[in-house]
Amino acid sequence: MRRMVLAGLTMGSLACATVAAAFDNGQFDNVPPDIRAWFKSVVAPNGVPCCDVSDGHRTTYDVRDGTYWVPIEGRWMPVPERAIIRDRGNPISEAVVWYVHHRGDIIISCFVPADAV
């Protein structure tokens, strides 16, 4: 039993390390501390943290019939209202979208427009 628990913990640790490495390829090493703090502080309207600087993607966007749309991996997707963050400001003046892959689809978890106040 102890061996199974140890094997499970080892596999879980390896899986987490693989996921983390997939997002942060060193491209955010030179992010100023205030910008890094902003990324860490952004929370979706439902109270769930958006994660970190390495999880957010700078993006362009469009507004169609009052709905934000963002391009993700070559596909334009509508941003759900539950993901739009309007009250955290935006120190980089570029739109940022956070998304995850879930069961073969892309789920947008957070979106900060370029002009968020």
C-alpha cells in the first residue's frame, strides 16, 4: 500500500511539473514586479483566481453585438460574461485572456479588455 501511495505522489508531481513547464518557457523572466503582482491578483467575477502571468495570453479582440470575441489557437471565440473582468485595471494596456483545455474544448476563464478601468 505504501508503495502505491509513493508511486501516486511521484506521478502526480511529474504531471504537475510537466503542465507548469508547458506554460512558462522563460518568456516572462523580465516582467516588472508590479505587472507580475497584477497578474497574480486578477480574479474572475466568480471569485476564482485567473492564475499567473505565464497563464495569461496577450490578445487582440473584437466586439460583436455587445460580446467580446478573442482569437484562440486560430479560432475566434466569444468571451462569456462570467469571465470578463472590468474592475482590476490593466497596466499593460493590451487585452489578456486566460483559458484552459478541457475535454477537447477551450474554456475561457478570464478576460481583461485593453481599456479595463
